[in-house]
Amino acid sequence: MSLWIKLVFFTLLMSSSNAYEKADAFIVKIYDERVRVLSPVKYDPKLNVIIENKTLVDISGKVETGSGEILAYVTIKPAKAASVNVKKIKDDSVFFIPLSPPSQKVELKLGSKPYEIPPR
């Protein structure tokens, strides 16, 4: 019986090692030295981008499509978050572009595993 328990435990351990965080919205967490992005698995017409400020300064930026259409400007206080609806992006890419403090633009990739953007 203990062999059976070990086999079940090993199977559970192996299946959880392939799991990763998933979200129903794009979640962009801005830290002092990096940006972490969680993305939804599939497109939803009610898709949102949630931007969390994990720094000690105000963050100003914009969310825009790859074709240049600005979806929203946001200013986020430290330890706060903002949400932007991106229902128009079914066939277009979306970017979050930090304006103040300036940083590289972050592409929001639909269906990706969690990824980080290091400082440039």
C-alpha cells in the first residue's frame, strides 16, 4: 500500500510542476527593477488590463494597440492599481507604455506563461 501512496504523490508532484499562474485579465505588476505580466489564456470581449504599482512613486503610462490607437492613459499611486478595458483588440497587439518614470514598452501577449521584462 505504501508503494501506491508514493506513486500517487509522485504523480501529483509531477503534474503540479507543469502548472503556472493564469489570469482572466492581463495583470501587469510594476516593480522598481522589473515588470511582471500574467496573461489570460484566450481572448474575451470583456478583457481588461490591470496595472498594479508595486513601487514607491506614481506611475503614469498609456495602454495602446499595435496600430497606435490609445485605449487609455493611467496614473497609478504607489501600492494601488488601475483597470483598462481592451475589448477592441481581438486581432491587434496591446502594449503598456510607462511614461513617467520612462521605461521600455511592455507587450501584452495573449495566452503566454507569466513573463518578466527586466530593466533596460
